[in-house]
Amino acid sequence: MTLPVRDDLLGKQPYGAPQLPQAIQLNVNENPFPPSESLIAAVAKAVAEATATLNRYPDREAVGLRFDLAAYLTRVTGVPLSVDQVWAANGSNEVLQQVCQAFGGPGRVALGFEPSYSMHPLLAAGTNTGWVAERRAADFTLTADAAVAAVARHRPAITFLTTPNNPTGTVTGLDVVDAVCQASDGMVVVDEAYAEFGGTVSAVTLLDRHPRLIVSRTMSKAFAGAGLRLGYLAAGAEVVDALRLVRLPYHLSALTQAAARAALAHTDELLGTVEAVKAQRDRMVDGLRELGLTVVPTEANFLLFGPWELPATTWQQLLDLGVLVRDVSTGPGLAGWLRVNAGTEDETSAFLAAVSEVVAARS
Amino acid sequence: MTLPVRDDLLGKQPYGAPQLPQAIQLNVNENPFPPSESLIAAVAKAVAEATATLNRYPDREAVGLRFDLAAYLTRVTGVPLSVDQVWAANGSNEVLQQVCQAFGGPGRVALGFEPSYSMHPLLAAGTNTGWVAERRAADFTLTADAAVAAVARHRPAITFLTTPNNPTGTVTGLDVVDAVCQASDGMVVVDEAYAEFGGTVSAVTLLDRHPRLIVSRTMSKAFAGAGLRLGYLAAGAEVVDALRLVRLPYHLSALTQAAARAALAHTDELLGTVEAVKAQRDRMVDGLRELGLTVVPTEANFLLFGPWELPATTWQQLLDLGVLVRDVSTGPGLAGWLRVNAGTEDETSAFLAAVSEVVAARS
């Protein structure tokens, strides 16, 4: 690089998993069930209506969409939320980037518990926020005591918690969230991107007690809308006001707002896929264990399986058999593990058959 | 604010013009001509196709869209551009934010020539990049000598040039761009958001001579797609590689990519509105001058008109008459000026009638 890029970017590589569309895609935690014909028609209709005034800027505040998101969260958590407690952006990555812009920055640090979502440190770096990481326990859990001790040690401006945690699928208890909120004078983000696949209570239920708590979610996973790029958060109204100071004006397009609202109007149908995904995930867990492998307990739509002596080799063997999984083994604390997400019944069967073949070949 | 927001955000207000949909909207430089029925149908069809796989992440590299954008720029500038020289994001604000993230940051400064687009300093602030501003000449022009002297004084990591300049409509000559590129060892951004409304040659023609030159554009204005949120840039392939290090993965949704490509397939139709917009702008210029007002020479779809002793009062009077313009008079060097963009024939007539009434009332 001969250009004057920022010093800390020199030698870096762009984030992202391989895009190999010819294989069965079980590597980026997508929902394997595509939208129904009726949802496709509803999205097209909503987008056509929005396109009629596409020469105009969209609603800068995305009030209608945020109202619908608040109603959805209220429905699934039982916590009454108003529109001014909900914020949305182009994927939860942008939501969390805005959180880092508003509450992080130079001279401040964000804290995470690794292994966890590898975008969190990148979002910190992209906003010139320092990053400190503490390790999870060997079984990838995180206790309140360990989390509180880390907060006391680093005094982070932002603490990232995750439940279920990516890439391990591990649940973080509300007791941990509650303790961290009490221990920290910074913001506490609970990333619940995969919450709908788990059975635990949302951290949204703690919002009324903790003004610095932020709960982020996404329509990419349970709502089967990875291509839509719609992330959101719930927090106090004052948090949302702070995000408005750093958001790019008109950051959510008229089409995104319209399409997301059409999808939210099909909530029952979309959440119907969640049970099917969980059923395939449970098949995966059982099938892998029957093959003698270890699977980390998961409440997400994905799981860690291993241990593999040469995970990169196993990854390639599975790809050669037509199945794309995620090699996370180079990440902190993840040596020997591969990650896979639940597919359709056929995809899950193909995955289990491929793993079976790899296991048979090595013994 | 009782929350621990970043210190430099304390007391700030969110960016944005009033959203008053009941008035004639001539305040945010939109194209007044909505998409045709055939374009609406094409966007809906493209979006429906993309929605069929909305459970999948979009193409992270947006290759098809960038190919189409490169073809468009090649067509209108005569400069052969390849896909790896073009980058796109959710509005040119996000494009420029990524430029600031990659090439700015703590310890570096960006330079602008004010009055200019008020988002440039906000994008610098949002990325912890310092901001220095030099003033344009009294007639809002910028000479190569003045620009080069400013570069020598501040040694900016990023220099923002604009042509036509918002909010003044003033053209910046290629000689200025060329001189700044030669004088600076930082990046030079030429913001050509309104270029299609002018008659001058694009800075894209200088790309082969200046590896640190970046030319940004948008589909919001000439392409009548403000609601689409699609900005893009042309630069060397190495610049695009650097932006990939800071862009959020999957930042462009599948729907945005599909809709933008559908709009680009209607380029001839959309650029047809440009002549109509220019005709109304010229009517505005003539009409305002006939009323005894001063209009700053413009090659954009908007113009500055004045001088007004009490611009906020005039703004309110015009709004009371049903026409929403932009009060830019509190900006640097803009005392006494209001900004208005060209509307449809009826909207332009209503605007001129309203101004006429205001002028008559004060004499």
C-alpha cells in the first residue's frame, strides 16, 4: 500500500468469510429458509409504493419502522417499549458502529469476552476506540464474577456481552448482564442477534433498571433477512438521542424501511422458521455426537464442533464434499473448532453425511 | 445528557433540515420528478427477485452494481473505468465517512473551503479527524493559488473540493483540482454530487494522473434517487482496497443493489429529467433577478438568493405561503442568503409567486 492510509490499517485484510456460492452455505449463520411467495409479493408491493417517491429523501427518523420494531420487541419480551426507545440502522454492525462513535472514541476502551463476535473489535478499531479482551472460561461460559472483575480492571466505556454468543452458541445469563450494568459506569451492550433461537429471557427486561444498557438485535437471522441489512436496538430514549448525533442523515433508505416493515407484518410466518431451524440444529448436535465429536452446548442456529487436529484441512475436505462451514479455529481460544449453522433438512443431512465421511477417512 | 457520550458531542444537535411534508419541498436539493411507472415496475421486479433469496447475505463486494456504475461513469466522462476503480455505499455520506475512516482519524486533519457541504466537517468529527476550514472568495469561487496555499499551510490528510459547490452552486475548475493534487501528499476528494446539472468536465478525467484523487457522486440528485441512498466514488484500485478495510461487511443490502441496478438500466430516462430541472432552475434565476434579487451563479439544481436582512423571517414567510426553502444564512460566509432548489414547473411558479409576494410586502 503506497497510499497514506491510517497507520493501524497497514497490513490488515478486509473482514469476511469466503463467498463460494456453489457449495451448501452453512458458514455465515444464515436462516436457510427463503421468504415465502406471499412475503416476496408483500415486499415488492411495499417497495413499489416507496419507489413512487424515490426522488425524495426517506424519513430520516424511520418512525414507522421503529414503531413496528418496538411493537415486535414488546410482543416477544413483554416489556412495553415506545418508538423513542428503539433505533435501527443498516445491519446491527452499523447500529454498533454508531454506539462506538457516540460512546467510544480516542482515549476510551471497549471490553469484550472472547471468543466472541469478531466484528466487535473491528468496530472499536474503526471508531478509534481501544479494545481490551478477556477470555471466557474453557467451556466458553462467562460468570458474573469474572465479568465484573474485568469491568473493574479496565473501566470500559463500552462492554460487549452476547447471548447466545457467536461463535460458541453459549448463553450469557441475565445475572451477568445485571451485575455488569451495576459495576460499570460505561455503556453495556447485549448483542442478542440470535436471541430468537434460544429459550432465555431478553435483556430488554432489564432496561428500566439500567439507563446505560443497550440491547441490539437483527432481522438477519430469525427473520431470515440477511440480505435486508436491518439491525436495531432497544435502550433508553436518551441513548437513542445520543445516537442521532452520530448517525449519517437519511442512513436508512426508503426501500429498506418499506421492506423491513413488510417483513415485520409477516412476523408469525417468519418466526415459524425458527422452530424448523432449531429442529435441524438439534439433529446436527445429535448426529455429530453420534459420530464421536464434541459439540459445544448452543442456543443459537449454529454450533461449534470438533476437536479437529487440522481444522483447515477438515474445512477443505468438507468443502470438497460440497459443504461450506466456517473455520473459526484461528480465533482466540478456538483452536481445533469449526462452526456450522443449521440448514434445511436436506442441507443438514448433506452436512452430516460429509462429516461422517471425513471422520471415517481419518480413522 | 446524563450519559457518558463522547466529550465533543455534548451540547450538539442532530444534523438535518426540517421535515414539513405539507409544504412544497424545495429545501434539500431533491430532483422534483418522481420515477416513471416503468421504472417503478422495474425496481419492484428487481427487488422481488432479490427478495427470493433475502435470507442470504448480499454480495459483499456489490460487483454487479459497481460494474454498472463504472459503465455509467465511463459513458458520461469518456474515461474507461473498471469495476475495481469504483466503490459504492449507502449514500455519498457513507462513502465519505469510509474515506475519513481509512485516511483520516486522530492526529490527522481534513481541509474544506467554506461555505460548502456542511456534512464534511461532521464526517470528520464522526471519525475523529481534525477539521480546518478556509474561506472561499466573496463570490464563493476558489482559485488554485488559494487552495494550494491552504494545503501548504495545513498539510491535510484529506482535502475536500466540491463542484458544483453546495450550497452556492459554484463550479470549481479542474485546474484547482489538478493543483491541489500536485500540492498535497494527502487524499483529495472532489465531491461531484451535482455534476450532472453542470456543463463542466469531471475530475474523473484526472484520475490516471493522481493516485490520491477520489471523485464522489450520488444517485440522489440527477438519478432522482434520494430515497435509494446510493453514493459512489471513482478512484484508483488501491484506494478502493483501502476502503474495504473499514467498510462494514455487507454494508449494501441486496435490495439496494438490485434497485440501484434497475435505476441505472433506466439512465437515459432519468438523465432526461436533468434538462427539465435545469430549465426550471434557469427560470428561477431569471425570475428572482427580475424581482431585483441577487442570485449566485450556479451550475447545480439549486441556487443561493438574497440578500435578506432577516433571512429567518423570509424563510418563515415563504413557508407560510406554502414553500419550504433552506435557511443556510447561519453558515460560515452565508449571512443574508437562502437556498432553494429547482422544482417542477408548478412548484417553481409557486416559489416565484411567493418570493414576489414577500418582496412586495417589504417595499
